[in-house]
Amino acid sequence: MAFTAQDVKDLREKSGAGMLDCKKALEDADGDMEKAAELLRERGIAKAVKKEGRVAAEGAVGAFVCKECGTGVLLEINCESDFVSRGDKFHEIIDTVAKVVAQNKPADVAALEACKLGDGTVKDYITAQTAVIGEKISIRRFEIYTTKGKLETYIHMGGKVGVMVEAVDYKDGSEEILHDIALQIAASKPYYVKNSDVPAEVLEKEKEIMLVQMQNDPKNASKPKEILEKIVMGKMGKFYSESCLLEQPYVKDDTQKVAQVIGNKFVVARFARFEMGEGLEKKSENLQDEVAKQIESMKK
């Protein structure tokens, strides 16, 4: 029995499987829509759609640098369990998608999912891998740097934290220091490169908080507001040393600031730091409820 492009589209909407998987199922089913749908279920592809509503709050951060084209990518992909996130197969998925990001430079996750990968799209690939792994997989975010300078990446604890740094005016032989700066960012969580990068509104808010804290301290009850404001200005150094990379104490020698360690070896232009799962709500269920849900789903 022949089938049309509309049949493939209808099967895709019904099953949630990729276009190529639907076409192959219709071919194998000789155009029979119901039989093709059964084939997709048997192959585990349609099951991936049922997992879309589940919570994917585990995962890993990965990185890829194309030295020839001066492009680097930092990417976070999520799954449901820490066990899966530590597996070679999951990290293979991250590596594959990161290379697509570097090649295509999509504007956002939706654009990335529409990028070509193999005979289908990235979305088709993720759907197929969801079926293979048996957990929901979702691309959460990525950062792309393209530069004529030097890119350094660092992945900590198998993908729990990932860092990408762009250095310009780079002098040969500074590889170790640049790598240490990536480690510094992973460990110390700076928000900005230097003091002048801090937005004015952030500074004003920080000063406001410090001023209120000091006014609430009984020891400062008799001090005029003008005096307290001057004290606050003096305390801003601590804020800068925590928030700005170049002002932070160097993790390998806290008697020096990062700026002193770098010297004239290179200039840090920018950096990105992803901490896996930050901001995501993790699933919290007891074992009894989870088993009951599994049994109930098997009845359907």
C-alpha cells in the first residue's frame, strides 16, 4: 500500500517520533498507519514522547573547541538520573550536539533542534536517544564564542561544572596559566571579569544593602548617614574580590590576585560558567510512590 508525505506527517504528530523513523515504519508496514504506529512502539521510539512531561534535572555540561575555526561551545544537556548522566552514551550525545552547535551557530535551543544532524534534525536525534537511554533528554542551554584569540575550556567532576574562557593578546607559553584561570572560575564563581564590568544598578543595590545592614547594627546608631556611606564605599572591595575574576585571590596562592598572576600574558575578554542543574527543580518522590506509578503506567 502506498503512502504520502501527509501520512508521514500524521504519524509523526500521532507518535511524536522523528520524520525519518515514521517514514521507515510506514515503509516496513506497507503504508498501514496502525501497523506503523505499532512498529514505532515496538522499537521504543514512540515511548520517548511519553517521557517529555517528566522532570530532567540531572545531566552534564560539556565543551567543544574547533581550533581551526576559532569557535568554542559550552553546552548543558539534562536527563532524569545521575546514573545516566555519568554514562559514556550520554556524554557521546553531548559531544555530538556540541559539534552541531559549533558548525551551525544557532541562535537558541529551538534553532539548534531544527539543525540537520545525520539524516534528520537534532530534535529527531534527541528523540531517538531518549528511546535508547530510557529517560527524558533535553537540551537546556549553550554558549558560543568565536574569536581570533585563544579559547580554554574546563569540565569539572564529569560535567557538574563547565567553564569556557576567551583570552586575547595571548603570548605563547601561557597555556598553564590560562588553564588555571579556567579552574579559578569553576571554583570561585565570579560574575564579571573586572570592576568596570559590574553594572551601575548592581553596584547601587549592593551599596543599598550594605547601608541598611550597617544602620541596623546598634553600634552604628549614633553615626550620621554620610559617615556610614563612606564606610560602605570602603567595604566595596570585598564585593569586588568576590564578584570580579581579576580581583579574586588566586586559588593556588591567595597572597596574589588573579590580575597579578596573569600579568601581561593575556587579557581575559570574557568567560562562561555553567553549573549543571542550577535553577532546575529536581523531582522528589519516595520509593513507594515511584513504584506505584511504574505499576500504573504498565497497565496502560
